[in-house]
Amino acid sequence: MKALIYLTKRSFINNLKRAVRKPSTLIAMIFGIVYGIFVVFGLGTLVVSVHIDSANGLLAILAVWSIYSVLGNFMMYSSRKGIIFRPGHAHFVFTAPLNPKLVLISSAWMNYVLSLVIWLVVGIAAFTVFGIQPLRALLIVFMGCVLELALEVAVMVFLYTNDNIPEKLMKGIRMAIKVFLIAFALGIVLYFRTNGLTLESAWNLLDLPALQMIPVIGWQIAVYRLILLGPTVLNIVCSILYLAVVAVSVIAAVRMKCDGGYYEDAAKFADDYADIKNRQKNGEMVFSLSGKKRSFRRVREKISGRGAQAIFHRQLLEYKKERFFFFDKFTLVAIVIAFVFSYGLSDAAVESGAGQLFLLGVVAYVSLVMSGYLGKWENELRNPYLFLVPDTPLRKMWYATLTEHIKAFINACIICIPIGIFWHVPVIEIIFCILIYVVIQADRLYTTVLAQCLLGDVFGKTGQNVLRMFIQMALLGVGAGAAVMIGVFINIDFIFPIVLIYSMMVTVAMGILASLRFDTMEQLV
């Protein structure tokens, strides 16, 4: 046990030292901390502005958290992908004479740290934002940091160390959970669609007795109701059942025998995780940890085109080999965004009379969130042949990024057209939003070249991304601010053409500057 504690402690300390000594990681940590604080304060302001800064509001947040966290943890641990193992574990830790159960528990220390941070933030917010009494806020933190974490660890040990459960059964349970989560989300959307998106309808949904009667999940919500709203017969009974489940689960996890049967799956997952991290560093968007090999279609075409056109035709041929052509995982994200905003917030957007401005805000936010994804453009910058193609730098940059422009146009149509139709946005302004999204994505690609030329490998990829985002937000922010001022004091209809024209000017300027520095990029390959 001392060896595992020492390993965990040294891993944490070494990661901190590496972050301090490596500028890129330090910048990423500072940026992440600042962004996290900004998000927390932003959510607190949002809670106050929509008038859910009460015990019922906190209960609603904790209820959603309970449903998705409990079921999400079960899905991760049942597939034995909830704990991040490194390749070094397979060579040194798994072969050591240690209790496999203790190895499992100690390897999940990052999960515990994340849970502790989240519940400390929830406890502080419960006291400062939601107006909960200090004792009740402490009980909420105790519930999350002790009881819920104990149940999570017990479920983790049971699912990792139990080899008697058939894999087909676990796969069926995981599929049932996915169906339940999707159905639950759709049910909430339909409920508010029918009863209206009001606080009264939300409180009525939370007061349903059936919600507290759901095994484990509902019982956990009942404990939160008992702490926040006071005792009732139903939440007392459900709370006792929840405490009994936690106690039985912990006892079963302690008494369960484990001979290290999960080591093989853990070692395979460690290799898959290392491969996924390398793919993410190369600019590929990876969401799942399945480790399955990608399948491609057979294409009988050949690369055509002359000069820089051959770059575009090669990329097009690669996409034709994909199962869904240009449609990738970000396309699914765009579909979800379009569905949630168009169907869930249509009434509020129409009643406000400023749906077109909200749509422009959605476009800006999605562009900001996805600014770290560069697609095949980042891979092209690593290929030496790109600089050997006999053509001008401007043409090579254009054809090397053309497929990304096409994908940006497709995703923009998926996001903007459904939302614009449901929000009653004029057609011309929907077209403006689509074009603005495409132009912003193009500016993101061209700014990458400037960031790499300015920093090189001194600050690594993280520093380049931070500089690129700073340049992009600074330049585009000036145009957005000017457009808003003109829209407020002159005419709101001028906002869209001004933002589009200014963004195009900035993007063209970035493209020309990047092409002038394009030849020096070969030194960084």
C-alpha cells in the first residue's frame, strides 16, 4: 500500500513540476484555471438572472447531476474504461506483488480529486449563490464527497473485478442506459414544450413522487430533498434505502475477491489511450475510447489535378474512403446543438424578438469552443511534400484548407438553418450567419501558420493555440464591438453585413500574411 501511495504522490508532484518547467503546459494550466473560474462565475450569474437561486434551483441541478453521473459512471466502469491507466502500469504496477483491488482504487485518484473539487464548488455555491444555510451546505458536500464517492468506488470495484457477469449482458445494460438517458432528455424537452419553460413547471417536475422512487438515482435525489427542503415520509424512506444501498455496496466491494483479472483489459486500454492522445495531438477529433480499428471504403479513383490542386484531390480521396464522407463526429455535435436550440428555446427566442442576434451568438460561441480543432490542415503542415509542390504558397494554402472550408459550410448549414427556421429568423440573416461561421473557421486555419512562425516549438502546441486564439479573438472582437455599437445607435440590420465584411477582411489579411511566411514553415516540419 505504501508503494501505491508513493507512486500516486510522485505522479502528482512530477506532473506539477513538468507543468511549471514546460511553458506550454503552464500556459494551458493558467488558461484552464482562469477559464474555469470564468465559467463558475458565469454560471452563478446565470442562476441569479433566471431566478433559480433558491433551494429548489439547487435541487434541480443536483437531480440532473445524479441521473447523469450515476448512470454515466456505471457505463464507464462496466466497459472498464473509467480509469486511465498508463502503459507503465502494465510493465511495473500490474506485475508487482500488490493487491489488485488496491491498485484499482489508487489508479482512480484523478477521479477522486475531480469529485472533491466539484463538490467543494457546489458547497460554496450553495451557501453564497443559492442562500442555503451553512449546515445544509456542509451536508451537501458530505453527501457528495463521502456517500456518493463511496458508492462510485464500490460500483467501480464490483464491475472491474467481477468476471462472472457476461459481456453481452453488460453491453445490453449499457445500451439500455444510453436509451434511457436519451429518452429522459427528450422527455424533459417535451415536458417543457407542453407545460412551458417556467419555474413553476420545473418545480412541479421535481415534486413528482415517481422521481424519488427510481432505484438508487431517485433515492439519491430524495437525500438531497431531505437536506434542502426538509423531511417528508417519502424522502425519509428513500434516504434510508439509499444509505442501505451504499453500505451494502461498500461491504460487498470490500469482501469481493480479486485476482487481477482486469489487468489484461486495463493494459489494452492503456495502449488505446496512448494512441488516442497521439491522434488528438495530430489534430484528429476523438471522442470515444473504444480502441476499435477504423474501417474504410474501397475507392477506385486516383489523385488528379496539377500543382496545388493535387493536395485538395488527395484530401477529397481520403474523405471518400471514410464511411460517412465529410460527416464526422463534429457533425453529430452540430446536429445536437441544432436540435437543442431550435426545439428547446424557440419560444423564448421568438418572444424576445431578437432571434437573429441569439443565432449570431450561437455561431460565435460554437466557433470559439471548436477553435482547437484544425482537422487535416494541421496534418498537412507536418507533411514535407506540401512545401515541395511546385506552386505558389497562396494556392497551396487555399487548396490545403479547401476541404475544411467545405466541412465548415456543411456544419454551419446544419446549425443555422434549423435554428433560424424555428426562431423565425429572416432568410438573409441565416445566410449571413452561415457565411460568418465559414469565414471565422477560415481565419482560425490561417492564423495557425502565423502562430507557429512566431513561436516555433518554444512554447509547444499549447502556446501556439493560445496565441492563435488571442490573435483571432482580438481582431474579430474589434469588429464585433464596432458592429454592435452601430447596431445599437444606428440600425440593428447593419450588424450582420458589418461583421461579415470585417471578418472577410481580417481573414484575407491573415491568409496573405500566412502565405508570406509559408515558406519558412518547412523548417518546423
